[in-house]
Amino acid sequence: MMKTMIQVTSHANTRMAQRGIRMSELLFCLDVGETYHRTGAVFYVITDKCLSKTKAYSSALDIKKLQGLTAIIKNDNGVPYVATVYKNREAVRQIRKKCKTNLKNV
């Protein structure tokens, strides 16, 4: 993922501020998070599995706090952008239940 090419929407910035998520935490999620392709978007989720593999980041970030951090990335004419960011420890379970394609575009 080219994090320099990612744009963050005003909605995502607002949600990050409300939820206490810093930009460095979002970039960490995009670097090491597990990806799930559902409903026409890409979900990046920080799971326990991801955290156990990334001991090098532990000095810079509070790793326990990041469990369940989820970023939804969408494309607008080939330009990726962060639609929203949230924390949910059960995110993987909920994401797997979603449709694989966006039914609005069918």
C-alpha cells in the first residue's frame, strides 16, 4: 500500500479525532493490518496475529491499544482514500459476514 498516495476524507479525520486515533496509528494499520476485500472496499484490520508479528513497533506505539483498529479504503477513479476509521475487537467476524461485492453497483 502506497501510504503517501492515500487521501484521508474529512469524515475520516473527524472520526479519528472523535475516537482518539492518531495518523501514525492509521499508517501502522495500513502497513501491517490484515486485508479483507468486501462490498467494493478494502478493510485493513489490526488483529492479535498482526500484533504478535510486529514487536519492532512496540516502542513507538501502544500496541495493546491498537487491537481491532479498522480502516476502510475505497477507490475514486483509481485514487484510494480512507473512508472511515474505527476500533472494534470483533471487526474481523463482522467483515467476513459482508457480501464480497457491492450490491449497489449491480
